[in-house]
Amino acid sequence: MIEHQSLFLALAVTLFFIGAAGAVVRRNAIIVFMCIEIMLGGVNLAFLTFTRTTQNLDGAFMVMCIMAVAAVEAAVGLAIFFLLYRKTGSIDLEKFNLLKW
């Protein structure tokens, strides 16, 4: 049983670092957005692994909260990307200096 949990944690860490590397390296806003979602998936997997290990439902509650935040992030983020694409014609992150004063 311990071997499976360590494999799940290794997968969670791998997902998190793949998402973090993609968010830092990429310049396309949609890809960065998807990488953040991959990072949230890795965190959810880690929480569920610890929930199963400790037989406590606190981790499952955190997963539900993270999923709700991810859904709101997706709706608001895509709306912002749509508006910025309409204004600039691109979703390149280097052109998003529109929010500066």
C-alpha cells in the first residue's frame, strides 16, 4: 500500500513541476493557463493521496475548494483572454502590458 502512495505522490510532484516549467517558459497565455491547471491537478492528487493515507476527509474538502477555484479561474481567465485578444489581436504575454499605468 505504501508503494502506491509514493507513486501517486511522485506523479503529483511530476505534474506540478511540468506545469511550473510550462508556466515559466511559455509565452502563449492559453498554454500558461493550461499549465496552471496542470499544477492544480498535481496538488489535488497530492491532497487525495494524503486523504487516503490518513483516512481524514480534510484533503477531500480541500480538493473540492481547489476545483471550485479552478472553475472560477477558467471562466474569468478565458474572458480576460478573449477581451485582450479582441483589443490587441494576440494572446502573447509580452503584449499584455496594457494593465500598466
